[in-house]
Amino acid sequence: MPRQNHTNNVSRLKPRSCEDCAVRHLCLPGLLDPADVPAFNKIVKRTDVLHRGDYLYRVDEPFTDLFAVFTGFFKAFVVDRHGREQVTAFHFPGEVMGVHALATRTYQYHTMSLNTGMACRIPFDEFRDLSHKFHKLDDRLHDILSRELIRARFSAANLTALQKVATLMMGISRRFEERGYASREFLLPMSNTDIASRLRLVPETVSRIFTRLAKMKILVVEDRHVTILDMDRLAVLCPHNIYLTDYHSVKKQA
Amino acid sequence: MPRQNHTNNVSRLKPRSCEDCAVRHLCLPGLLDPADVPAFNKIVKRTDVLHRGDYLYRVDEPFTDLFAVFTGFFKAFVVDRHGREQVTAFHFPGEVMGVHALATRTYQYHTMSLNTGMACRIPFDEFRDLSHKFHKLDDRLHDILSRELIRARFSAANLTALQKVATLMMGISRRFEERGYASREFLLPMSNTDIASRLRLVPETVSRIFTRLAKMKILVVEDRHVTILDMDRLAVLCPHNIYLTDYHSVKKQA
DNA sequence: ACCGGTTATTGATCTCGATCAATGTCCCTT
DNA sequence: AAGGGACATTGATCGAGATCAATAACCGGT
């Protein structure tokens, strides 16, 4: 049984640049003329190798940088007054983290590595200066913000537990696909508990839904290994064809 | 019993300018040096007088303009496949509408006037050019987007019906307050049904919650007239002190 | 290989808000 | 002033998911 996820592979940890990053097209410099990418790369710093549970930033820390996932997976969450985690987003390679803090100038979410990985740090002041020269950077930032906004509003929709889980799984599949990885078979980067928290469900319900989906021969989760058996019927369970991706193009609603 | 809402007053309908707009500080030009406001005002056009039920824009229309509420109130909504309205936001004077369409270049929500009012139309291409000269416009746009993002994520939180209604009422009160109107006594600009739709509840539940709040001597709704009797106890019902405002500063969570 | 803590699974019961139903109120039109 | 359609209120019942509880599987560390 395959145990390692391709995307978890961080064996070659030498610093890399945006120029040869596999997910640049999804990331902040994605709209730049290739000739302008080195100028952008110059302001980017890579973090140390991060391990499961390491924080990228915490709530109330002053906002100084935007971050992008270089390798690995991250989760954003808040902690309520009873000490319970509430996951607000999962972040895949190439996705930008921290844009929510533009107005308040303090991060509003904790952001934590789900496994071994690395992030890119983009000092916002330098980004802002650069975006005045390269307006494509501004356009991309606007894109990211407005996509996240639409996605956030839709994830507030009143869905059944089955629809929620189906939509999340479809979104994860899409995100693997747009990064060039297998989209019908993959390791879940996050725990069942994190999934439940993200979807405002309890872990018991997520577990039951997985059992149901297996009985329906749509999707099997064994250990953390997911196999999508029937992508079409999975898609039918997702209302509006809105998947919980961060950058996939937003579909129209009827 | 007072029947007209101050903010509904559109008796003097001559075109006005940003320079003497009472809610400019909340709006797109809010961060501009006063000397630069006329340059911004030059690209702004006011709509005709709009009446209850008039559309400002519809889903799938090409995105050409940002809009701002000049007078009156607006709601944004989608229509699901069963023809049911799903309200996604209410907009008060000075608030900017349409920013969600930056990425897709088509509006993703219907936006409709709730009563007699008027909106400002800001052609986005001209705004974009101007923002390259006045970076404060860009900063404000970022602010608006990131605030909406945080608000949208929180409105996805798992609240009880009581918490939802309390949070909305507190948000409305705050929004009246920051516009200089009475914040403890006002006319509800939207129907109970719209409130229910916004909060993913049914109108029956909203009605029952209002009855409960009256019995608790926290808040009375008679006809559309709201009187807040105990602001402190209302605030206690709002988790995280996050109110559903568009521009009020986002509070920290514990 | 063995533990100890975290995480997943499965079942029984409970609860909040939805649904169904009936009546009442408001407001716009004529 | 009358009538009609949308909107609001209140009660009775229902159901999806939470909660409570118990067991099992997994994982990291020594």
C-alpha cells in the first residue's frame, strides 16, 4: 500500500527560486512576464524546513509578510474561548497565506504546518513597492482576494454533511490535479478531525459519511489513503459545482 | 410612532459629489488626501433613483464597475436551482459593492435596492488607472477585500439561531452608529424573510428569536421598528464580538 | 516490540431548527 | 374603503447532526 505522498517529498531541500517552481502559475507571480520573475524572486525568502505542528504565524502577530506554500500542506485556524480549534482553510502548494491580514495588519488566524514542508516569505512592504512597478502583481492579489471571498461566502452555504464532505474531497482532488498529481488516489494531508472542524461537523459525522460514501461505491478512505471510484457521482453531490479550492476558477451558479 | 428612517430620505436628489458625501470616510476614497478627492470624484457617476426591487446588477453580467451605496440599502443574493433566494450580504451607505467580481470579471451575485435610494458607479478600468497614481486607493481596496474575507469566514461559523440574530442586529446597530444615526432605535431596512435568508434560517425561526429577545428584555421589534433595550447583554450573545458589519474594525478573538 | 496518548469507528439518544399548518397583519392597488 | 398578495406569528411534529459512550486502531518514543 503506497504510504508516501509525492507532494510530501522534501528530500532535496536546497533553496530554490520562483523561476523553476512547479506551482508558480498558481502563486503570486503567476501573471508576471517570465522576464520579470527574477525581480520578484529577489524579495522572496524561504523558511526553514517546517515540521508537523510548527506555526508559520499566530493570531495577533503583526502582519509583515505574505506567505506561499512551497512544499507540504498547511491549515489555518482560530481557537475559540473554550480552547477548541476551528479550522478555516487548508493550503496547498502555490497557495498564498495571510492576505486576510491586509486591513487589520495583524494575522487573524493561526497557520500551522500539517507535515514536513517549507514556505516562501514575501515581505509585504517590498511586495507593495514592486506591485507599483508590476501591476500584474496587483491584479493577482486582487484575484486571490476576490476568489477567496466568493469561496468563503459559498462555504457559508447551508449544506448537508454529505454535501460538505463530497465538496471538500472534490476540492482536494482538483487541487492535486491542478498541481500535476494523481487526482483519483491520494493521501489525505489532514486528519479526520481537521476535516470535521473545517466543515463545522464533528469527527463522528465525517467518519459516518466516509462509510456511507464507501457503501455507495463513490469513494473509499482506508487509513489516510483515498480512492475516488466514481468522480461523476461525487461531482453530483457537490452543489453548484463549487469546490473548496483556493484558486480553481469559480463556476457559475444557476 | 416614527415611521420614516432618516437614511431613507432622498428628497433632495440632485447629483452630489464625493467631496461633500457624509460617508466618504467609509467609502473607496476614504484614505485619499482631501486634495485628491476631486480627481476621484471625476470618474464617479451616480445612478438614477432606484426603487425597491430594482437591480443594480445581475449574476453573470460582465463586471465593468464597482458600486457604492449613496443612499438607501441594498441586498446581494443568489438564486438556487429551486428558485429560492439566498441573501449573501446587506449593504449600507458608503459600502462598496462588486469587489467579489475582480477575479471572474462577471458579477457572482444579484444586487437589488431594498428601498428608494441611489448608488455611485465607479468604472473599474478608470479606478485601476487612478489607483496607480493614488496608491491609497489600492490600499483601501485591499482593506475592503480583506475585511470582507474575514467577515465571510466568520459568518460561516457554527452559530445558534439566537447568536446569529443577535450578531446581525448588533452589526446593523454598529453600522447605523458609524454613519451618525441612532444606534439603539431604528427601522429595519430589510424584511424578516431577507434576514432569515442571510442567516440560513427560516423566517419562523427569526420570528421566534425576536419573541425570545423581547421576553429577555434585550431587544424589541415592533412592525419594523427596533429598540435595543440592553446593548451589553446583546453584545454578550455575539460570539467573538464579531459583528456582521462591512467596515467596522475586526475585533480580536480569544 | 511495547506502551500511552491521540485519532477513528460504531451505536444510542437528544436537541435545535426545519417543516407543515393555520391565523393574523401589513401594504399596495383600484 | 375594499380586496389581495406578501409577510409575520404561533403551534405541533420531524429529522439531521450533535452528544454521550465504548471500543478499536494507529503512531511516536523509549
